[in-house]
Amino acid sequence: MEYAADINAVREAARRIAPFIHRTPVMTSEAVNHIAGRELFFKCENFQKVGAFKMRGASNAVMKLPDEVAKRGVVTHSSGNFAQALALAAKLRGIEAHIVMPRTAPSVKRLAVEGYGATIYQCEPTLVAREATAAEVIEKTGGTLLHPYNHPDIIAGQGTCALELLEEVPDLDAIIAPIGGGGLMSGICIAARAIDPNITLIAAEPAGADDAYRSFQTGELIPQTGPNTIADGLLTSLGDLTWPIVRDYLRCIITVEDDRIIEAMRLIWQRMKIIIEPSAAVPVAAVMSDGFASMSNLKRVGIVLSGGNVDLDRLPW
Amino acid sequence: MEYAADINAVREAARRIAPFIHRTPVMTSEAVNHIAGRELFFKCENFQKVGAFKMRGASNAVMKLPDEVAKRGVVTHSSGNFAQALALAAKLRGIEAHIVMPRTAPSVKRLAVEGYGATIYQCEPTLVAREATAAEVIEKTGGTLLHPYNHPDIIAGQGTCALELLEEVPDLDAIIAPIGGGGLMSGICIAARAIDPNITLIAAEPAGADDAYRSFQTGELIPQTGPNTIADGLLTSLGDLTWPIVRDYLRCIITVEDDRIIEAMRLIWQRMKIIIEPSAAVPVAAVMSDGFASMSNLKRVGIVLSGGNVDLDRLPW
């Protein structure tokens, strides 16, 4: 296999995780279509368990572990949606989850992860400290490290959202999704292109964390340094497994500024009455952008709304 | 017919309005079920056109008018969701809507109604001024006055949401909905009881506008005076058509304080990632209340989330 996952892996993932995830709805809005000047189909992963698509990859990876490996538990370092997803997937399998989290993480995120019964290990807020702490935990528990995105089973799991979207709306011209580490986008690429060889695949990225854009432009994997954006789910760099897929499958990567992201987020709240987080608003902003306007042949566009976890006391408007 | 509407009128309404409304989804949430200690089925009228169930009654009344009456237009006085619903229904029929609105109404509401092509007539913010202005408009245009709730076609139209809910979840023990003027609740009563003679019907009302509760307790229609609640869709009094239905069909009316309403609204936003307005949170708060706890035999409860129109710049927390 040339890439970290193929359509068979995505289809197996879909069967494996079906009992543990929601088949999320695809929503439409005449009002938003009117503004966008095309037909948009929103795959609502904000309604997914733990409020984000991360539950797909996490449950695929956790459920796929052989029993004798699984029983020693799973380990990751994350303070975001993946931590919650891994905690819940482990709980559903009846194994332990060990989550390394910077001590600066908001207490609401800590509480959510603890609510799923995971053990939290606090560390200094640096990558070095996170990796060192995770290594200690693995040493002690024998648990399996699961990377939030740069992992074949995670990529295959995230791709299942494109399977569902194309089952429900088979005749899409394009799918657009946010890109951070690339787990979601690469999974979608693998799944969607296998189902429809003519489909256009587009990633949307915050201008303040545009490593994928710069990598794509130069053809070289460029890591993210010093990201600065409200889309806090998209701060990470591409990985060596996700990068070749997005490099080869994407038509383009569209970057959007934070004020456009906030505008798009508010538009979806207002018109569709659903709650999406800033990261999920990034592809919405991209579809409304000048960069997208030139692609007038893309009349029916699927948009993955990646998550809905926001702090209701700190809205960005 | 003993009451203003019967099940046949509701079924006719459902056929009549089908092309003009959304069949809204029924959502569930394991997290919210866990908190409530029962299975809840949320009929999402916040996703209805114009963001509220009002579109059902308005389109039934507008589409049912004979051509020679319809062509003179429709008239109402309202500053809330019914104004928008009537404006859109009239637009869809290709007739004029004349909306009398107090000059104190927020400009965002005026703009929304104008956006649907209706004509707005501003008046002083008193009932006397509203009725006088409406009478003038009718005199001038020959338009038909449509009351927001105390009207047989409005009642029948609102009842269609119970038809859909029971089609999708046939084995409910109870349905609970907010009560203001009683159009929604009375329509639900007529529809649901005809389909399932054993179903329990419950209304939820803000403690700060509890005319229906007091009417129900005393057996006499008591008008609302000086309402004071965040649930701004539920300020009105019952009408002489809605009152006999709720009087005869309801098991009880549960009142809830504003702080409980805000808590319930936030819970739904947080856990279900959908936007509901305070009035829609009233039955959610009621289901979580001590008053509901005693009804432990009601295991599967339908809740009508009546609307999702909120000012995102002025959230109540």
C-alpha cells in the first residue's frame, strides 16, 4: 500500500466503529446556500460523540488493538478533542486511558476527560515535557501510544465520515474539510477519491497556522511553528503519514483569516441553529472566500463541520 | 366539533403545508437522558423555517385562504416569530403581508420581517395601539387578520409537529411543550390524543408568566398581566379557542423559574450542540424539575424545542 490507509481500511473501520459512534446527520440551509451561491451539504461531526470527529479515529484505533495489547491500556498526549475521544473509546472497550496533559490546559477539558474515567498526568506545557511524560507512563503501564492523527488506524477512522457523507449525498462535486495535523483530511481523501475518482478535494486552513498551505505550495513538509489563530484544533503540524496523502490528493489548500472564521462561525450559529467550534468554521469561511469563488464548477460541495466544543462563556464576538 | 380543531384538521394541515415547511429532525442525547433519568426525544422546531414552529400554523392559515380572499393580503400584529412566519408564508403564496409592530421592537426583528418582503406598520407599544393600527390596515387593504394563536387554522397547523413526532417515535409516554398563548400546546393535544388515547400531555410555563398555570388550577381563564420572564415567546394570555383544549387535555402545567430556564438552555447548547431560545428551554427545565420527578412512569418523553431565535450578542449567562 502506497499510503498509510486505503479504502478497505476505511470500510473496515466503518464496520468496526459503527456500534460506538453516531452516524451524524447531513444538514442543509437554503439561507446559507443563497449566501454561498452553491449547494452546501454539512456533515455534522459537531453532533458526534464527545462533540467532534475525533471519536471515529480513536474508537477505530482502540477497538482494533488485540486483547492482550489492549488490556495494558492506551496513552496519548493531548489537551483537545482527541483526549476526550480516546478516554471514551477506552471506557467503551473497558480498558484504561492515560492522558498526558499540559498543566495549563483549562480545567473544563481536564474534567471532561476525567468524566470518561481516564487518568490524567499533568506536565509542563512543552512538547519535550509531554513526550517525556508519555514515555514514562508507557514504561510504567506498558500501554500503547496512540498518536492523535499520524497513525494509520486514526486516518482510516476519520475517513469514515466521508463514506457516510457520500452514501447520503452521492453526487458531490467536492468535499472541503479543515486541516491541522491532517488526520481528518487524509482519511477523507482516501475514502472519497476511491468512491468517486472525479471528486475535488480541498483543505481549509487558518492563515495563522498555515503549515499545510506552505508545505503544499513548496512540495516539502514544513512544520508549524508559533501558530496564532482562534481555530485551536488546527495548531499542529502535518505528520509523515498524513502529508503524502494530502500532497497527492488535494486540489488546493485555502487559507482564511481569523475574522473570516469568526464571521463564518456566527453565520452557521445564526442561520442553522447549530453550534460549531472555530476550527469547524474554517472550511465554511473558505467556501465563502474569493479563493473559492473562481471554482464555479463546484456546485454541490460537502463541508465537514469537524466539532462543536466551545466555551460558551468566551465567545469570539 | 367541540373544539377549534380536530385530528382531521391537523392531518389536512400536514398535507397542505408539507411543501412549505421542514420536516424537522427528532434528536436524542445520551448525556441529557442520563441527567434527566429518562429517555427524551427532542422535536427540533428550532430548525424549522424562520427558526420556530410558528411557520406551521402561519403557512396552514395562509395556504388555506380562498384565492379571492388571499389576494387582498394578510395582516397581524406581532414582533416575534409569528411575524416572520406570516411574512414568509405570504411570500411563498405570492401575496402581501402587513405586519403591525411596536416601534420599540428590536431593529433585527424588523429587518428579518422586511427581508421576507412584508410591509411593516409601526405603532405605539400598547395593545390598544396595535389593534387600532391593525384595524386601519385592514380597512385600507381588505386584508385578512390572522391571530398568532387563537385561530383554528393556526392551532391545526401547530399540531402537525406532534403528528411528525409520533410518526417517528410512536411509543411515547408523554409530550411536553411550552405554553404561552396555547396555539402550539392545544394543537399538540388534539393531534397526540387522537393518535394515542393513553398519552400524557404536559405544558411547561415560565413562573414569571404563569397565566395558564393559574387558569388551569382555578378552572377559569385568567389573562396574563405584567409578565416578567426571559422566555419572551411566552408572554401572552391563552385565547378562548386554546383554553378549552388545554383545560380538558392536559395532565398538568409545570412552572419553572428563569434561572432554571437559563440552566436548561445552556445544557442543551452544551451537550446537544444546538441553539434553542429561552422559550424552548422551558419544557427542558420542567422535565428536570422536582415537579416532574414524581411522574416516574413517564419513561419516554417527547419535548418540543419550539424555536432557536436568540440574539448572539446578548446571551443570558
